[in-house]
Amino acid sequence: WYQRTRRKAVVSTQSTGIARSFGTCSNAFIKLENVENEEARLEYEQLAVEIFTRYPPRDSRSQKIECTNCEGSITDYGHTCNICDTKYPRCIVTGAPLTSVHYWQCDTCKHRAQETDIVSYSTCPLCHTLIA
């Protein structure tokens, strides 16, 4: 459980930072700073200070994306519909929810990205495996 939660928080931190959603990124850092390993906790704290002294912990965007399951909406940095609670995976390039059935998936880490967003990358943005 711990490793799975930590991995999700790291992915969330990376993708929201790339998408310039620093409010969401700040929330992910709060989860990461609760690790029991003192050395890792201090590294996360130091990284958070470096990021948030340059960028205030506010999301710069708040566009809505339509839920594919109902008539609800999802914020472009969220992953759950506000009406039906359908959960969507996040794009590891932009942090946006993946609502399409057409996406790219890394063969190594199994994380996903919009096909249109991943084309400019030669390696997976998360695990750095070469993209075939």
C-alpha cells in the first residue's frame, strides 16, 4: 500500500508540475512529505521549497473536460468526475485526465499519455524508457 500510494503521489507531483498546476502539485508534495524515511522526507521538503519559492502553489488553469460516462465535468488537472465519480488516469505529459480510448502506454512503467502529447518525446517522461 505504501509504495503504491508513494508512486501515485510522485506521478501526480511530476505531471502537475509539468502542467503548471502548482496547487495540485503542492497537495501531492504534502503526501510525499509524510513518508517515514527521514532522508526522503527531507529531500521532498527541500524540493518543495525550491519549487514553491519560484512558483506560488496555485493552479494556473481551470478548464473543464466533459465526463464520458455522464453529463458531468472534470477539471483539467483532476481525475474524477464531480457527478458520477468515474476515475480517469492522468496523462504523464500534461497531467490532464485521459478521457479518450486512444492513448499511448509505456511498455515499462505502464503509465499513459495522450497520443498527441507524447509525439515530441523520445523517452517516457516518467521512467525514461526509449519510445519505439
